[in-house]
Amino acid sequence: MKKLVLLCVLASACGGQEIDTADRSANTDLVVSNGEQLNGEQLNGEQLNGEQLNGAGMGINVAYTLLGGAAIDGGTRLDSARLEGTVFHGVAGGHEFEGADFTRARFRAVTFDGTTVDLRIAGIAQEAPPDDDVWTYRVEFQNARGDWSPLCRDASGAEVSAIPLAGRWNYGRGIAGGGAHVDDPAAFTFACKGSGAIAKCVFPLGYKPWKSGLAPYHQACVRMIRADYCGDGTPWTQNGRKIDVYDGAGVQQPSRPHWFFEAEWSEGGAACVSKERVLGLRAVLGTVSSCILSKLSPTCGDPRHFRRGTLVMNRFALPGIGL
């Protein structure tokens, strides 16, 4: 998992098997090179009053998508639908549907302001082994004129696929519960691949929440990618900042021992933060939140803390340092 290379992300040779004839879009936002991750503040490519965060995002601010009312095969309404991992399943008239049957499926989604919008799947693909349990979907939304446009785009405006994940997220910032996953059996989230922390933590980082024991690691990773130290949805990262990620579950291994240690992470945010990171924040911002200061610890980064509740740890590189 850890020895992915930059070529693997940018070239189609690291892509997956096409389920239909639709073209896949390359992941151009998250760069992986021997374990380095390019960071970003987005939760899921969301926009703010029409202005995109991190230079990429959604064509429309979809908060979550509903399983109820899903239709396939030119309008066949499903009696029930569910998501197993990243694969859709459904029943209509006593018949079972799954996987590629959901090409051209339609769903109803809820936007940030509570209005609804129609979504449709325009293509389905799988990542290459060992990540072939990650199915990706080209998703389009229907605008007020009835036209269909890509839901997810990268920084250049090119269409990117989405990874569906069970439940939804709290997009709030600076509030209790901000940035947290919300268990909701009626809903799922189309996470824009490469343009937000939710998708990045699944692929290529490998914290797949549908796998046994990895849901808490995925949430901790989402906090880490956005530098959500206080666990309230507020990101403290700078876009494009390189970090080295590792954990106690064996999904990711450390590869940059000479970089500065940053923080230990749990589902609720940072368990502790290093002095070096606090000094770096102060140099950039001129001040540091009292919440972050309260997490300072001289023993932050001790590997034994993996046995005491820490899920993920990370190091960071100073600009211009690549060792």
C-alpha cells in the first residue's frame, strides 16, 4: 500500500477495469510518491457561496444522496436499495440488481440548502487490485434547464469520478460535530475522487470504512488530511502541504523519518500536537488557537500511543525539504 508512486496516480496503467464503455478520469488532486500525501482543506470538494475551496469541487453543493426512490434501467423504480462497500444493490419486483446494473441509475440528492436535485450515474469503473473493492462512478446532476453536468471536477475543470460511502458528513466548521461522519442508513455520500479528504482517505490511502475495524481510521484520516485538530470541522492546513501518514493497523507505514512530527489522530480530532507544528502555525497565522495549544505534548508521536487509542499519526515537510 505504502509504496505507491506518482506514476501510479497519473497514468491510466494504475487505473481499473471498466464496467462499461465510459471513460475514466485521472485523479489529479492527491499526489502519492513513496508515502507522501498532498494535503487539502476540503471535506468533499464543497463550494462556499459559489466560490470553490481548494480550487476544485462539485458542480452543485450536494450534501448527501438518498437510497430511497432510486431507479435503474431507464426508470425502473427500486423497492429497496442499499450500498455494500462501494457497490450498489437493489430489489424491484422480486428481482435482484447489483453492480453494473446501476449504470444509468438515478438518485435523489439533498443540497446544502435542503433542496433536492436529480443525479444519474453515467459510468462505472473499478480500481486495480488490490483496490478492486473500490468502485468509482461518473455522476451527473440535472440543472434547472434539464441539462446534465458532471457532479465532480478537478482543479482544471476536468470531470472526476466519485466514490460512494455509506452515511453522510457534517459540513459545519467551528461547531460541535463539525467534520464528523453521521451514520444514516437512508443516505450515502458521493465523495469526489481526489478533491476532498473523504475520498482521499479511502483511495489511495486505504482506510476503507466498510472493512472490519477501519471506519474509525477513516474518520481519523479525514481529520488529519484537513488538519482538523479540534475536531469541530475547522481546517488548519495549507493546500498542497506534504505529509507522511502511518498508523497502528498496518495500512500505512512511515516513510519519512526525518520529517517533523505533527500530530496523533483519533476520530474526534488530534489527540496531541507537536511543538514544531504549533510554531509553524504561529509563523503563518501570527497566533494559535487555544484549543490547539491545549493539545501540546512533549511525548506526542510516541509509537506506544497506538496501544492507547491513537489511530493515525503524521509527519510534515517544511517547504523545500524533500528528504
